[in-house]
Amino acid sequence: MGARIIGSGSYLPQKCVTNHDLEQMVDTSDEWIVRRTGIRTRYLLEPDQEPARMGIAAAKRACEDAQVSLETIDLFIVATNFPDMICPGSSPFIASGLGLDQTPFFDLKAGCSGFVYGMAIADGLIRAGLYKHILLVGSEALSRVTDWSDRKTCVLFGDGAGAVLLETGRADEGVLGSAIFGDNDKALLLHMPAGGTRTPADSSTLQQGGHFLKMEGAGVYRSAVPMMERATREALAAASLSLDDVDWLIPHQANIRIIDSLAVRLQVDKEKIITNLDRVANTSTASIPIALDEARQDGRIKSGDVVVMTAFGAGVTYGAVVVRI
Ligand code: UT7
């Protein structure tokens, strides 16, 4: 039997940055940002706050929501692209903050699709009977890799974390189907040039801003809609369901125009689409679990609802997962 969601939690930092605040930093305007992206505010870590605090808080809330004690978790996965440290990642720091003493953990790096990849992988591990309770966190401190002088990227991102606790479910609940894909020709559409082993950080990479996220926005934009459409259709086919069976669609929260185009291509009613990017912006691997948690907690998503989550991101990766809550 596959993985069902028995709890969710999310965390956003306190500091709220508006588009008007960004007008003071780069040559942009609230009008441009809202019209081109739909984003109005984002929440950012303070410089002295450790990124792991976000994953710890979201995971604690998911465990409280599930009313499951931490000892029952037998695998812990953190989907993140910009970990607390390149080595050993984020998962050991979040595990330590949670008090997960003996639980195995690992980081999963699959662009902004990391949470969807994580759901598909966790479902497979649960189906194989290898684990019974998997804690999956999406956590991203994008403000730490953002070039705050580059108006093409700095207006898009926010920090945050979301988490779900997964347990072995019955045949008719939990993950009903999933589909994940990759297109390595587009590896450089979104990348950080320096700081890895190909180009280790030194004073010249620092001077050139090689440690900041670079993005070819229009290229990502063009790919995003057909990729999420394909993934959604294939995950539904794997679940033997159609778009008519879907109660809620939670797309990766990158740009409202991408989400609107996806809705048109899939012919999904806008009322069925959960968005929060106007408030939280693009939080990469955290975007879907934050939106999912908010909609579960405010009562929009109810037990028995069929939810499709779909994402695209650096790599490029893309995918979708169909879940009965
Ligand atoms: O998780 C995945 C992460 N990435 C994404 O999802 C990004 C996907 N891409 C997008 O969302 C859009 O491509 C952007 C929002 C990044 C850009 O929107 P666009 O409609 O593709 O604009 P553009 O890049 O074609 O730029 C149009 C103009 C340019 O000026 P010129 O060359 O026409 O004079 C840009 O320099 O808008 C300018 N521009 C801005 N102006 C004001 C770019 N950023 C800004 C800005 N404020 N922040």
C-alpha cells in the first residue's frame, strides 16, 4: 500500500518584504512585479537566523498535526537545493533540531520539483515495505543565494519550509499515481556557477557573483507550462483518474501567469487551483508543502479530496503526484 499524508506543517520567517521595499533596492516597481508574476510580498530570514530553523518548525508542526511521536519516524528526507552547508547538507541539522537520534536522513536535490520527487520516492519506499513513517520536508533559504542587485531574480523568491508526515495507507488513499521526469539539456537554465567542485569558490568567483542563483527566466517560463501539463496528465493516467476527478491542483508557486496558462491547457477551473505566491513568492521545494498545509489547515482540502501537486525546476526536473487526502 502507498503513502498517505497523516500530517502537515509549514513555517514562514517573520520578516515580510513588500514589492515597495524592493523598489528601494533595485530598479523595479510594484506594478511590474504584480503584473508579470503575481507576487506582492515574500518572507525572508534575518541574516543571523539559521536556515534549519524553518525545516525544524515545519516538521514539528506536521508531527503535532499527525499526533505522531518523533520515535515512530523511520526515514527523514529533506528536499532542498541550497542546504545549510554543501556538505553535509540540511537534513542532519534539521534532524538534530527535531531530536531524531537514530533516524536515517538524506538531502534530495531535484530543483523546485524536489518535494514532488520526494513524494514519489517516499511512496515507492513505503510500497516496497521498507519504511512505515517517512517525514518529508521541503525547505529553502533562497534569500541566501539571491543577488539582491539583480532585479530579474530578486523579486521572485522567498524563504520558507513545509513538511508532511507519510504513513502506509490503504489502496484507495494516499499517493494514487505519480510521474517524474528530467530534461538535462536545460541544465543551465537555472544554476549557481561557483561553489561546487567544478568551480570551487575563490576570490574571483566571489567578485563575479558566482555564488548567486542565475536564471534564464524566459527559458524556464517557456518550459514550465508544457512540462507541468504532461506530468499532471501522466500522473493522473497512472492513478487511472481523469481531470474531472481532481478536487484541487497545487502547482509550484513560481509565477501566476504560468499557473493561469497551465489552468487553460488542462481546462481546470481556477477555483480548484491553490495559490499563495502573492503572499509568499517562490519558495522552491517548500512552495507546494506550504500551500498544501495552508489549505488543509483552513479547511479547503478535506479528507477524501483528490489533490494533484505538480512542479518544475532546476535540472530541469518536473513531475506530478496524485494524492487522495
Ligand atoms: O522555480 C522556478 C524558478 N523560475 C521561474 O519560475 C521563472 C520563470 N520565468 C518567469 O517567471 C518570467 O520569465 C520572469 C518573471 C522572470 C520575467 O518575466 P518576462 O515577462 O519573461 O520578462 P522578461 O525577462 O522578458 O523581461 C521583460 C523586461 C526586460 O526589459 P527590456 O529588456 O524589455 O527593456 C527586463 O529587463 O522587463 C525587465 N525586467 C524588469 N523590469 C522591472 C526584468 N525584471 C524586472 C523587474 N522590474 N524586476
